[in-house]
Amino acid sequence: MNSEIPNHPVIGKLLELVTTHGPSVIWGITLVFLGWLGGKLAKRVVAKTLKRTPLEQSLIGFTSSISFFAIFGFFLLAALSSFGVETTSLVAALGAIGFAIGLSLQKTLSNFAAGLLILTQRPFKVGDFIDGAGINGTVKSIGLFSTELAEIDNVEITVPNSKLCDDVIKNYSSNKLRRIDLQLGISYEADISEASSALLSILKNQEQILSKPEPSVAVRELSDSAVILEIRAWTTTERYWPERSELLEKIKVEMDKQSIEIPYPQSVIHLKEGNQDK
């Protein structure tokens, strides 16, 4: 009876399949394992290398994941080919599916592409105060699809990356120094030299106002009701708003002390009396 087992048709078919396809199956499984192992190793190496660069963490994670899928996908296609699968048709089918998905996710992909541009070109970074897409605030996080800002009143706003890329971005934190520009109107009866000297004295006695570039006061305009003086002074970016507020207060106090009038817009109306019948 035992001598008849090898001649059984089912067992014979199995032996034939193992003999014919066994090496291919084993080789295919080996390729899948090697692809998985190689992808993991590549992901780790890419992440470790990119951490030494100034790239954002989200971009590092994305790039390292891409390296894993690229290597694993290559080995997976090789494994399918060893099984006799027509990989050319499979790649074409995947391409068509990808194209259809791309059409349906145009806005998402646009945000994704914009996110890559922001992360690579770095027009701003986390912690910067920016103005873009009609919104100004401090950058809290930069993602692949959107950027989170906190407005001055600490309201959190999520802005799609494509909107930021399509708009002009002002980065108020990128430079170490900022210039304070103020305009002060003084009366036409006031002495311009006296007012300018008083303003320069305030600027030079202010600790956080830099001596170089040198602060300046100059006549900007002769308006309808006042002589407009332009005040320019440099300070560090982090001290910009405190110094601006402090200067405004000190200027008002000093002008009052010097009896230099700061006029407000006013109109003078002359009434002409007509001839009246007696």
C-alpha cells in the first residue's frame, strides 16, 4: 500500500508543482524579505543622515518613508516577476490608478507640493512671526499639507500650504534687526530744530536703540495741518514692539514738556455775510 502513495495523482501533482514552481516561490519570498529588510535599513540611514541637516522633522520623516517604499516596491516587483506576473501591465495599471487618484485629489496634492517647497526652501520656520495669505501670526508647526499659526491674541489658525505659496510672505523674524518708523506731526508755529533735537535726545538715551545704524529725524511732509517729522531708529527684532511703544510714550511726554504742539486734523470755516436789506 505504501508503494502506491507516490503514484497517487494528487501527490504527484503536488510534487510536480513543488519541483516546477518551488524555487521561484522560495526566491520570490526571499526577495520580499530582502526588500523589507533593505527598505528598513535605508529608512534608518536616510533619517539619521537628514537629522544632521536643517530640514524640518516632518520632511525628514517623509523622505525616509519614501526611501523605504521605493526599495521595498522594487524588490516586490522583482518577486512578482519571479512568480510569472507580468509586471509591465501591473505598473501601467498602477499608473492609471495613480493618475485617477491625482485628478480627484488636486487640491490635496497642491497643498502637498507647496508643503515640500516650504520645507525645502524654508521661507520661514517654527517660531517666526509672518504675514501671508491675509493672516499674520507666529508659526507653530509646518506640515506637509498645512501650516499652523497663532495670531497675536493666541487664536490658532490652520492655513493650507498652497495659499501661503501663492501669496507674498513677509517674515518679520528672519533678520536680527528691525527699523522702527514713526511719524510725528508738529504745529507750523513750532521750531523744527528744537523738536528734532528733542526727538534725537530720546532716541540716543534709549538703551535698546542701536547707535549704528544711527537714528534719524527728518521732515517728511508739509501736510494741511502739521509738519510731519519721520523718526527712524534700529533695534533688535525681539525688542521691536516694546521699544516702539516706549518711544511713542516718551515722545508724547517730551513734546508736552517742551510745549511743542502736536496738532490734530482740523478745518477752519469762514462764513461770509451777504448784503441784508435794511
